[in-house]
Amino acid sequence: MACLGVAILTPDTLLMRWSGLDGWTMMAWRGLLESSVLLGVTLIWAPSALRAPLTRAGWPVALALGSSSICFALAVHATAVALVLLTLATTPLMAALVSRWVLGERTQPLTWLWMLLAVAGLAVALGDTPKWQGALGSPWQGVAFGLGAATSLATGLVWARQTPQLPMLPLTGAGALLAGLTGLIFTDTLTPPTLALGPTLAMGLLVLPLSFALITRAPRHTAAANVSLIMLLETVIGPLWVWWGVGERLSHGMWVGGGITLAAIALHILTAARRSSASLVKMD
């Protein structure tokens, strides 16, 4: 399920480029279309679950997921896709920090080492990234929004872990709706001259709802570490789609820095999984 979900998700950033939308308009289309599918399916199959985003435990998750969608749309509009996806891949590291703050979980010394390596890799990539000429027009802004998306997503996942009985489909749909309404407020028009309707509809009605429906259910059947590792494939494959589709190339520094960051994140996930397995053995 995780592999299929990530495979469906990888062309997402290419469709964002093909849509021709600016950040706020893209946010509105993505959020409103995705939420209509996810909340519509919930209404048909489990209408009682629609109350989940309004509960005391559910609304923080929906708010965090919505904030992540908002930051991601602005990040992709600001700079190169590869840099945004590389920044978003730090979500597992951000989750370790959020867990320390929310749950009081101790951060292992090795985790701090992986964080430093990940930041070093981002610095190398950022220092050699050609600017993407968007409305915001700065790799630094793109990385800032990317880190905001990673932190928000990590926060939502940590809160969801506190209440595993919460249905993720309506929570994800509510977060998408929040992002869509935010984009609707700030956009000048929903139908700019450059709008490509096909990629926009494919992105909002198929890619996002299908991929996240599969990815959010996958941890019920396998370890979260496995899902996190599979999610890193988007960071590798996503930029290749964009390079093929619009010619957005990776610089030498982005290859080197990206390799350092992805290696640090993978090592963090593997060491965390090993610690979790060791603690379960001790309990037995």
C-alpha cells in the first residue's frame, strides 16, 4: 500500500508545474478538489466519521495537516522541486523533535547527529541551487516553507499517534479543505490564463486523494519506519519527473547535498526502528 501510494504521489510536483498556477491559486485548487474526494468518500462509507475533525483530539491533526499543505504549495511555487522535496523529507527528524515537545520523549544522541548531517546536506544543496523564478522567487523562502510543511506534517502525525482510533481519511480531507479555503481567500482568481485544467484535475481528484488514502493506512499493516523509508522515494523520483516534464535540472551541489540529507534521514529511521525492536524484545 505504501509503495503504491508513493508511486501515485511522485508525479504530483510535475502536475503542479504543468498546471501553471501560482502559489495561492494552486493551494485553492489542490485543497478544494482533494477535500471533495476524501470527505465525499467518508460521507458515503462512514458518515459518522465526519465528526472526527471537530473533536478535541481530531482538530489539531486536521489543522497540522492543513498547515503542511499550505506551506508545501507555497514552497513549490518559490523554488526548485528537488529542494522542496529534500526539505520535506526531514519530516521523520522533525517528528523526533515534536515528540520530545508534545510527548516528552527523550531525543537520542544519534538523532541529533542525523539532524546535523541533514541540515549540512540542505546547506550544501541550498548553496548551489539556481533560483526558481516564481512569485516568491527565492530558494531560501522555499526551504523555509518546506521546513514549515515538514514540521506541520510531523506534528499532525505525532498527534495522530496519540489517538490511533481517529479515522485519518476525514482528518486529511479536513486539512485539505482548510488549505483550499486559505488559498481561496488570498488568490486573485481561480481561472488564470495559464491554467491547465487536465493536470489540475488529475492532481486534485486522483493523485492526492488516492496516494494519501493508501499512505495513511499503510502503517496499520507494517512498521511506521518502513513507510517512512518508502516515502523517501518521492524525494528521489519526484525531481526526475519534473526534470523530464519541464527541464528543471539538478545542480551538482543538489546531488551531493541531497545524498547527505537522505542518508542521514534513512539512518535515523533505521536506528529508531532498531531501538523500537530492542525495547519490545526487552518487554517480552
